[in-house]
Amino acid sequence: MSVNAGPVPRSAPIMLTSSSVPTPDPSLWDRISTWASEHKAVVYTIAGVTVVATAAGAIYYFSDSGKATQEPAGGAAASKKKSKKDRRKAKKEAEEAAKKEPEPQPEPKKATVTAESEDELPQVDESIVASLSEQERKDYAAKLKAAGNKAYGSKDYNKAIELYGKAILCKQDPVFYSNRAACWNAMSNWDKVIEDTTAAINLDNEYVKALNRRANAYEQVERYSEALLDYTASCIIDAFRNESSAQSVERLLKKVAEAKGKAILAGKEKKLPSPTFVTNYLQSFRPKPPPAGLEEDAELDEESGKGQLKKGLIAMSRKSGDGYNEAAEAFEKAIELDDLGEHEAFAYNMRGTFRYLKGDNQEALDDLTKSVELQPSLTQSFIKRASMHLEQGKYQPTPTDHRF
């Protein structure tokens, strides 16, 4: 039946067709079902219209407006009277439909590993682990690792180290070793960091985090070549996506080159420059005769300190490569033999001079400083030391150096 097109008086019934009524939304139906259950009313749906029948009348709900309009029960009965049998049938169907409505089921909880209290943690040692099944070992390891993570987060590194160690007993896992290495890293125990990260890398040779952690430890102990290798491997595995690792490679390349350069220089035999250079350097100072008692005709035991000083001065006078090398050796031996008496300051002056010519700058400075302390009136020692300070970029030599 269609809706009357003319004006509808207040007492006239409202006739609704299925085409004129929208379908109620699910949330609205839930609210109606709850209300109907509480009030023991009849709830049913007719052609898209939700009708709640009570003793007081009928309420029609429309989903598009969200509002309810109420009409007297007589108005609904005016269109079509229902027998008691039909009403009971409708009520029964509504109740059965309500019973069939499935109740929302709570989502099943996902199994997660949480850090348990210390009393709940499994107690393990080698004998206990040996008696466990493979699954039990995995379960124990997961619980101990979770507890270790909690201790690490609380900065209780010693406790975390103990828990990770027990987890390792249950299962050889590279993550457990790397986590324990993180604890050693926080405590600056670089040898232990290297030990645990190496164990992790042996289990997983593409474990980038362990490689970077070991590289940092190598760098801290100045093992630059090993650090460079680890950072390079990390960059290759990670396709150079980690900018920090790439920068570390560049930094380590410079350090390795510098260290190798120092090693080469340290292993290189120190030699005097050309005889011409040595002669010009020695002649830049005012020439003086040999100290009294060290003249060429002085009778001295060659195996004494003074005898070696005399031998060095005679060798210098030849102004040749062999002569200068012989002089340098004689001055070294003179101080070793000792018993130099009043010539001790002069001996340190000469040894310091030849050490400087060989490139042993710090040793030369030490000798010249010793010479100045023994004999402050030995002007040449002050001048040589001052010139070495200036050459090395030390623009603030001792005040006594400037006096000369």
C-alpha cells in the first residue's frame, strides 16, 4: 500500500512502505536489542523499519534521522489488525532471533615473553641444561634474555651480564653474545667487548651490529687495522646505507696510514745526513778548541769516558761521513762508560748534537737540557736547545734560552 498523498490528520494512521524506509545501521540495532531485552518488549523488523511494540504503543526507528517517532498503538492496528496468534508468533521469532545473535568474543591474547621476577626465573647451570629438552632450553633462554634486557635498561650491567650468560648456556645465540657485549661496552671493558662480539660474528658472520660494536672496541684499544676491516665489512653487508659506518671507514683510513707511517719511521735506522750538511751545521756555531784535558795529545784510556770523548773530537776533525759516524758512536759510548768528571756537561752537549742530526729530536732535547743543568755557563747548549724549540714550533722556550 502506498502512502496517502494528501495531508495526514493527527489521528490518522501512518502507513509506511519498504521503499520509503531506510535500513537501520548495526549500532542502532544493538541499542534496540538491549532496550527490548531489558523491557521484555517485542522487537521485529518489517520491510526495513524497526518496530518496538510495547503496551504503551509502537515506536518506529529510522536509521537516516537517528530520531524515533512514536504513534499510538491504535494507529498501527488501524491499517491491519493482527490476531493474538500472529502477535505471539512474531514475539517468539523476535526472541529466537535475539538468542541467535552472537556475543562479541574477546580477542585471544598473543603469547609474549616478558621479564619475570627474579624468583620466577629458571635456575640453570651446565648440568641442568644438559637434562632439558630442546624446547625447554629455548623457553629458558627467552626468559633469561628478557630479564637481561630489563636489567640492561635499568643500567644494572653486572646483573644483565649474568643473565645473558645463563641464556647463552641454554642456547648459543649471536644476539645473546652481542647483548652481553653491549654491557661490557657500557663498562668500557673493550677486551670483553671484542671477545663477545667475535663469538656473535662466528655464529652469524653478517651480523652488522656486532661488527660495528667490535670495530669500535678495536678503535678504542688502537687496533686501527682490525677496526678498519670490521667497519668496511659492515658497510659492504649493509650496502653503504649506514652513514656513520662509512664515515668511520674514512676516519680509520687516516689513522691506519698515520700509524703505519710512524711504524716505518720507528723501524728505520737513524742515519746522519750528508757530511756537507753536518759540517755546515757544526760550523754555524763559534769554533772552540777542545776542552782542557781532551786535547789530541792527551794521554787517556780509550775505554774510559774521557778517552771516548777525545776519540769523538778527533773523528769530527776529519769532516767525512765515516768520521762523523765514528764521532757519534764515541759520544754515545762516553756517557755509557761515565767517569767524565768536569766534562760531563760537554759530553751531553755533543751526544745531543749528533742525536739531533740523526732526527732523534726528543732525545736530543733531553741531552741538551741535562747539559744546561750540569753547567749553566755552557752557552752552546742553550743556543742549540732554543733553536730546536723554534724548529718544532715551540714559540715559548725557557727564559734562559732567550738570554743567548
